[in-house]
Amino acid sequence: MKSENESIAACLAKDFYPKELKIFMNSDSQTIYEATSILTSSGKYSAVKVAKLSSNELVSCAVQHNRKLIKKTQTAEEPPDFTSPAPEPCNISNSNKNEEKSVKMLSAALLALEIVLAKSIVFNVSMIARLVFEVCKKERRRT
């Protein structure tokens, strides 16, 4: 439960390559959510870390990537006013929607392939175990 003296801050790193990246936030903050190295449609990666902080605390975010450390510190902002309408997005075209659909389909295909791979690994391990069991059984009969 959020009290009046707590706030939530996020640190976002986007469009980076290679995949390896670490995000650090205030040392005394409590991490609520972290997603690192998410592949985007551009072939690059994005990452986000969300943490709970004291409301008057400075937000400190550091990102380590390719042996470089990038730091950013700022004061907490007032929460957004959700009663006003959101600004209209710009530069949205059908090609972006098609790319988004392609990325979703590709993600689904990758998930299906991961499931098939996992099932084949389980099947192979069980067959190897069965073979070892049968060989041991035959060896016992011989002696």
C-alpha cells in the first residue's frame, strides 16, 4: 500500500546493443519491477527498473553498458494529471502497426519454438533415463 511519503520512480534504457546491461537505482529503494534486455522491433534492446522511494528523495539512476557508467539524478516530479486527455501520438503510420503485428507474431512463434524445444529436451532426458535403467537391469541379470 502506498503512503503519502512514498513515490514510485522508473529508470528506462532503450535502443541499446549489445544485450548486457545493468540498471542501478537509489541504494535504499525497493525494486518493484525489473525487465532487462527486452528485444525491440528495431533489433536493439530496452530495459526498465521501477522502484519505490521516499517522496522527497532525489531519484538516482545509473546504467552500466559496454564498460560505461551513465548516471542521472533528478528530483521527483508531481504525479501526472490523468483527468486531462493524453496528447495525440505523432508519426503513427500503418507500417508501424504492421511492424508491431509482425513483432507480436514473431514473439508468439518464438514462444512456440521454446515450448517445442523444452518438450523435446524432457522427452530425450526421459528416454536416456529409461535406456540407462534397462541397461542396468540387464547387467544385474547377467551377474
